[in-house]
Amino acid sequence: MIGRLNHVAIAVPDLDAAIAQYSGALGADVGAPQDEPDHGVTVVFIALPNTKIELLYPLGDASPIRGFLDKNPAGGIHHVCYEVEDITAAAERLTASGARVLGDGTPKIGAHGKPVLFLHPKDFNGCLIELEEV
């Protein structure tokens, strides 16, 4: 059901420092920051030959990334995103298998302008999973 790895998301406590590290020390192709108010984050995508890295930074005090950084002050991997062809069918299949879709189960529009859902980390070996329809 899942397709290719779309991105690995890393929560960062200092977005400017992370951008400088990826563009400078690692020589990566770093995109411009974009605010995603519906998700409470500012994101920066880093293009790699085979996937992307997404830097996540809290957008406001109610950001879910704020809680993650409170528990992990140095930052860290937040989630892994896989592509799916039909997000509604994927959600139905996962729910039928006992997996929990976070929120009300309705896809939201993600940073790439496509529908996304998140799956409970307790159902996937402690890893928060994002599914993005392609």
C-alpha cells in the first residue's frame, strides 16, 4: 500500500541554525521557510537525490512541535512520511486493521498542497507516520 519515502521530518529548536548547517556544512539544496498555520509549524524542505528532509519549527505556542521540543530540547526525528495513491482507501484499510488515524480521520492539506494523515506512533513501533496522497 505505501509507496516511496516522501520525507523524514526533523524538529529543530533553531530553524536558522539548522538551515545554515544543512546548506553550509552538508551542502544541501535548502528551500525557503514556509508557514503552515493549519499544522502549527514552519517547514523547510531540503531536496535530496532520493527523498527530502523536512525541518519543523513551532509556529506559535500551541504548536505540536513545541511539545515535542519540550521533551527533546535538542530536536530530533519527528516523523516519517510515505506516499499513498489513495489516502481515503489507505485510512480505511489501516483503521480496519486496528491502526489509529490521528485527529478526526479527515485528511488535511499538507505542506506540498496534497492530502495528509498521521498515524498513531504506538501502532507503528513508536514512529509517527504521515501518509501523503500523490
